[in-house]
Amino acid sequence: MSIEVLDPGLLTTVQDLGRAGYERYGVPPAGAADPYALRLGNLLLGNEEGEAGLEVTLLGPTLRFEEDCWIAITGADLGARWNGVEAPLWEALPMRAGDRLSFGTPRSGVRAYVTVAGGVAVTPVLSSRSTYLRAKLGGLDGRALKTGDRLRIRAMPARHRRLPAKFVPMYDSSPFHVVLGPQEERFTQEGIHTFLSSAYEVRPDSDRMGVRLEGPRIRHAGAADIISEPVCTGAIQVPAGGEPIVLLVDRQTTGGYAKIGTVISADLPRLGQVMPGDQLTFAACTLAEAHRRLREREAGVSELRKSIAAGGLDCRRTLQVSTPTRTYAVEIDRQAAGRVSVRVDGTAYDVAVEAQRNRVPPDAGEQG
Amino acid sequence: MKGLDAVDFRFRPMGDRSLLIEFDELISPEIHRQVRALSQAIEEAEIPGAREVIPAYRSMAVHYDPQETSIEDLCLRIRELESRPDAHDVSGSRRVRVPVCYGGDLGPDLPYVAQHNGLTEDDVVAIHSGATYLVYMIGFLPGFPYLGGMSGKIATPRLPEPRTRTPAGSVGVAGTQTGVYPIESPGGWRIIGRTPIELFVAHEVPPARLWMGDSVEFVPISRAEFDGIRARAETGEPQWAQMGGP
């Protein structure tokens, strides 16, 4: 009842939506750096939104499924391949025992999520399955996956569902909205102007703790250090050197640098997808605007949830095929790359599709 | 304990899900008591939409769900707590004794701290273990206590190059601060000893042994005692018995 790790990739960890309620004890939230992608992957599979999945970083793992189960791959496009053939993203996919999932060349974003119908079964630590590497907490023994690991899953049935295109997030280079503060007065007017009008490049030493940026120095009005105070995910610290650090989910719970602003919640998932070398820009926004954008996104998720409950995303096709003598009800399922399951009047047939990428793409087959 | 109604604090939004509450900009036992009292009152009030309260030296954050409460309502509810007579007292603080084996390979920077301050190693140990420290806040690492009350006589600057690995339990000095690393971590503090006690235990609630407001004393122990406590810890014997409380 598990998934075997044939190759762990660069950094693959178990993550859910994070560890709430323990920051006062110095425990960071951790969790998916792009929580929206994890939530959607879970919804497609009929899971609770906060079910634990795998966070795959840039160079993905090779996994072998030891039992039949449904998965979804969401978030970054890291060149996922299902038995060697390109795997569709943002879609529930039925894995068969023995199937392999691997990753190739990253195309957009940094973090992909592999969710499993029923979820990854690791023991929660402090009410969460998220891995916090620095304290060796949660996930699989508090560490990243390694070769030979067997990840237990609680396989549950699911259905073919594909996310409508309008819900698929764009990991583009539009400005990140920030609510200025809470230490605006620690910066000169010119410093704030520099921050809002310059492009900052993501440094290679960025990680789940924070996105370190390189670019025009932001001038402080006085000291950069403050008496240590609580921080939050998205907070933008500016140490004395003047180059900002945007805090991500593995951030410390408190910090002693002045903060010029905080990336709004609606833009945080995209922040979890920035790559070293990317150019980031920031735009000021009011608190009311930040809350409006969050409400809009959550209204979208609610709509999606309803649509899923009503079967609106199901993408299995039932066709009627007529011959001169009678009409058959034919259900066609994508079973795996190169394999299609056809059910004719209730009897199932497995059909191998040869050279399917050139001649008979599964999609064309589904549309009859 | 002074009532909250006599206390001056102000609100500032930190992003769109956190409210920062600031008191006077200084580190003092009095400000600390005000922060403790208000954070405790907010927790006990169970304000709708308030998710988590994180107290610090002279401020605290309240993480909230903007789908459940507006920031205006949240601020109003917190201001209302000032007029509640039952919310003003902070619960009693604990006295916690933390055994420390000073020097040797467990405290590699003890000679430097002594030399830097023109003292003997024994002097440093006597000064460090002779004081009572107030836990101002927990932060930086899981369970890491920010302690106040160290003597300036043993103040020592941080390492010019932080160590890539400081073992769990390491007791360090940085400037005029002292603290204990609850977990292994990179760090630039001068390490003068190590406690065999685990300050962060993930499978317990609360996971941090020390809490803001606790009074901490460091008790010198020998290497044999250190090894003995560690060996008994391996067998799962509760460590609090060895700390005299709580």
C-alpha cells in the first residue's frame, strides 16, 4: 500500500497546508509554498483541501506506484511523465500498480504537487503532516524523501476530473501586491519609491524560508534593526544592506529587521513559484483591496467545490456507438499513457494504443 | 499587576491576515508583563476569526481570518478587553532550573568568553549560573527562549563566521544575550556549555519546555551528571523531575 521512491529528485517533501497554532512556541507554519496548487490537487481527487501531498522542487522524483491509486499533479510544470509519456497537469489520473511517474525539464514555476486520492499517510506532528526540515519535524521522519523510501498512502477511489482552464493559475511576472508596513517609517520616501519602482532578482540562495532578492538598495531612515517581533508569511524584511527578503512558509516566527511591506495572501501562491534569476516587481495596494482579491479567489474555490460536487468536472466520456444491428453504450477512460480502458455495455476491455502520440491521441479517442 | 486599561498600545496591520499590537519600544519586565497580560486576555476571549496570538518582547501578532472578521471588529474586540476586570492578571510564572555542563567539548567557546572579559573560566560559569533570567519570548527556532538578565561582565560578540552546526542543548552568549539552542542549528553564538535537557519536544503539547514569563536558573553539572541525564532520557524517563518543576 505505498509509493516507492526510485529517485528523490532535488527536494521532495510531504506538505499539507501547514502547522497552525504553534508559532508562539517558535514553530513556523511550514506547509505547501504554493498552497493554492495543493488545495486544487486535493479537490480534483475528492480529498479535503488540506490533505498531505508531495511538494516537488524543480528537479522532480521518480516514483513507482505499488498499487492502483488516483493522483493529480498541480502547480509548476516540471515536465511530469507518466510511464515515460508526458502527463497532463491539473487532472485526476488513475495510476496502476507498477506505473512510474518521473519528471524532466522544468518549464514554468518551481514547485509541483503530487496529491493522492485518500492522501499520504504520515503521522501528524503538532496537528500537521507538513515537513519542517530545520527541526526535522513532520512529514516522513522530518526529512526529504530519499531513494528506497516507501510512502504509505490511503488509496481512495476517485473520478476523472480536469480543472477548467480558468482556474489554472498563471505563474507570470506581474507585480506582487503588497500592503505597506508595518515599519514604513523606518524607510525614507525615496527608499519606498525605490522598492516600488525597481525590479529585484531572485537569488540562488532562496529557499522555503525566504525569497532573497538582489537589486537597488532600499534606504532606511535610521536603523534597520528593530526589537524582535512576530512576522508573517509574505513579510518583506530589509536588513541594513538594503536588499529585501520575502519570507516564505519555513520562515522564523519572529524577526529583528524592519519590514517595508507584506505580499498579499492572494499573491502568496505565485510567490512560492519564483525561481532564481526571476525578476520581481512590487505594487502597493490597500488592505481593503488585498481582502477583496482574497475574497475573489476564495469565491472561485467555492464555485469549484460546488461544481465538483455536481459532477461538473468529470471528464469520462460515455458514447453511443451504433452499428446497423444495435447501439452500444461505450465508456472510454484514459487509463495510462498508451492504454485505454473501454467499457462496452458494462464489460471492460483494456486497449493498448500504439504510437498514440502521432496517430491516435487519447483525447481524440475520447471524443469519438 | 497594572490593569490593561492603563496600558497604551497601538494597532498596525501586518499584511492582510495579521494584526500587530505594539507597546512602548523598549525591552523591560514591565512591558513584558503588559504583553503577557494582553496576549492571555485575547486567547481567553476566543474572538471570532482570531486564529493565533504570538507574543514577543514589546509587541504581539494576532493572525486572523479576514473571511471571518474585519480588522476593525478585531481591534474593537481587543480594545473591549481593557474594560474587563477579569482579564488583567497574568498567571503566575514558573521557576525552572536548567542543568548545564560548562566548558570542555560541550562548551568550546568558554575559554574565549573568559579571555575576552579578562576572567577565568570558573568566573564565567559562576556569573552565568549565578543570575536568574526572565524568558521574554520564544522565537527564532522552535522552543528558543530569549532570555533577559545576563551580566554585562561576560558579554561577548558573536562569532565572526557562524558555525554550520550547533548541537541541540548548546548554551550560548551573543553580545549581552544568553540563550539555549533547543534544536541543532547553524548559529553564531559563543557556546559555553550544553544542557542534557530537551527544550523542544515535538510530540508533547506544548512542545516548548520554557514559556514567556518563566524564571530560569542555570545549574552547573559535571560531565558525568550530563551523561547520566542523557542516558536516562534515552530510556524515556521524564526530564522535568531533574529540573525541579513544574
